[in-house]
Amino acid sequence: MVIKAVGRCGARKTLAALLLPLGAAAFDAAMAQSQKAGELTPSPPGASVYFVELKDGATVPEKLRIPFGLKNMGVAPAGSNRPNAGHHHLLIDAALPPLNRPIPNDFNHLHFGAGQTEAEITLSPGKHTLQLLLGDKDHVPHTPPVMSQRITVTVVPKGGPTASAPGAEVYFADLKDGASVPAELNIHFGLKNMGVAPAGTDRPNSGHHHVLVDTDLPKLDETIPNDFNHLHFGAGQTEATIKLQPGDHTLQLLFGDKDHIPHSPPLFSQRITVHVAEPLARTPSPADAKVYFVGLRDGAVIPPNVTIHFGLLNMGVAPAGLSNPNTGHHHLLIDTPVPPLDQPIPNDFKHLHFGSGQTEAQVTLPPGRHTLQLLLGDANHVPHDPPVMSAPITVTVSKDGKQS
């Protein structure tokens, strides 16, 4: 076989004839010596490797058979020095390795050095990337390298007895992978092409949410466990507040039917990682300290541009960065709840900082009803312990600052 393959080239045909008595192994060794040390194996013009039946964006089962396609080259086992030939490697969830060194051999770089032209692999549920890369006798890519497009597939395992609607999706509405979050986290559940119904309700194309915390997907044709790692929202909630310890955590949404069993195909979100910061040491405040609005009362009607005066009792005002005892600076919260009290107060349009030590500020508010609240922060913008904050008040903004 080796002699026939290389015999297609006239010059090498003569060499093959001379080496015939030595056998195929000796011929391969001679061919290897004819290639300069460190030189990459050339690939012929027009050579390409590709997935025969698998398309980018495909939805596939957990056990997947993948035929390999190869054009303008032949397949030969590893160690065989046949020209214009090589063997397949499948990269799973991995970037291309260095193209002038042997391809790694691990769970992300599968070798088919026996000359296989297809493979059966098992993938975990979720999204995965796949790419084919041809290697020479030493598992080193050719030059130019012969590699396929890198494609993405979604593994959807078999679910339970209840069907899910075509195009249905479940996702985190406002939470991104890698986000830094407070220890008490409010999560909004997104759902597309299906409805929410309480557990026990046999409504078609509906179900209820589950949040998986620091755990893998459970068996998707059985009842979802109910414990600290598998939170059930069987009342039909579309958001929830959960508490997390400092550190990194994984979160994933999984939709369940009336019996808490995932649908078929199952609906689960991307698994994301969030980080909860260690609580900061809080500056003590006097027990009788108070912050309040001067001259502005709950229910007041005010103009769009208004000067708000800040009152402070039994504490002093100091700019941000200055750590004097029993002092702090003001923050104005507009249309927002009190932020986490063990973290710096956010700095945005809803959390106005007055870190220069201001005791009044001019703010502009759009017409309508608004809630206002004062919160004192220490040198690092962290609320004191106990927090010094006013009661929230509601004001109405009109064009002329008068009741209509």
C-alpha cells in the first residue's frame, strides 16, 4: 500500500523500486530521512478537511457520530510517512494548538491515529465547539495546515414526557456570565415561546422555573431534586431573591413541567459564573445618628429643578477618603431600593454621590412621581454600621412645582 501511494510521483517511484526488498517499514524510514529535521510536512494544493453531515449551529444528541470528510489528500495511520496523507484529530471546546508542534492528546484533542474516518463521542448538555485538524505521521499539522471551520453545536439530551414548544428558551434576563453580584441577589427569569404555570397545573406549553446553584444539570428525564442546590419556584415566580456566600458560584435555569420534570427537549439556560465579594469592614456610627431631608416632606410637589438640603444629627460631614470618626458624606437614592450595606454604594444616575462633603444639591427630575432617600457613606462610600439613612419619601414633579 505504501509503495503504491508514493509511486504516483516519478522520482519517488524509482526510490520505491530500489527499496522494495527492504519492506514497507524500511521505505518509510528512508522517506523520513529525506525530509529535513524540523521541516513541516507539506499538504497538497486544494486539500481540505470537513464535517460530512454536521452543520454550524446544529442541535445534536449527547452521543454523536461524526464522519470526517477529506478532499485532495489520503488517510494514513500515525507513523506512516505516506506523502499527501495524514490522520484526523478532533478539537472539542479548544482553540487551535500551535501549528508547528505535535497536537496535544487529551480530552479536548482527540487523536484518530489508527486512520479512522469517523468517531462516536459523548458530549455534556449545552454548547460545544468542534473543529477537525489533520496531522502528519508525528501528529504535527501540515503546512499549510489542513483544518475545518470551527463550528458550534448544542447538545440537547432526552427529557421527560412533557413536550416543550418549538423555539422555546429559558434565560437570565439581566445577569451575565462573570458578573460581580451582591450576596442577596435578585434574579429575573426570561422565557421565550412558553408560558409560566404553577407546579401541578397541566397547562399545555407551560412550566415553572428552577435555579441550579453550584451544581451540574440533574437527570433530565427524572424529577428535579429539591434542595439548597436545586431551588424550585413552583408558585409560578418569574423572579426570585437568593442568598450567596462570598466567592464564585455557578447559576443555571432549568424549566420543569407540572411534576417538576424537565420537558422534552429540556429547556435550560447557559451555565454562568458570578462572583460575590467578601463583605467589607463597616465604620461604626453613633446609635442616635440621623440623616434627613431639610424642608422636603413626603408627598411634596416640587419643580423639575430643585435644591435638596441634607440634614445630619449627631454626626459630622467629611469628604470621601477622609476617615474621621463619627463622620461621613451624603448619597441621594432616586427611585431605587437601598443597595447592599456591606459594599460601596453604586455611583450612577440613581445613586448620587456627594463626596466633597456637600450638604445640599441641585437635582433635575422628570415629571411624575419619584422616591427619594438619603444614605450616609464612610470614607470608602460604604454605609455605616448601623446604617445612617432617612426614611424614603415620595415627591411629585410638576412643571411649575405646584399641585395640578
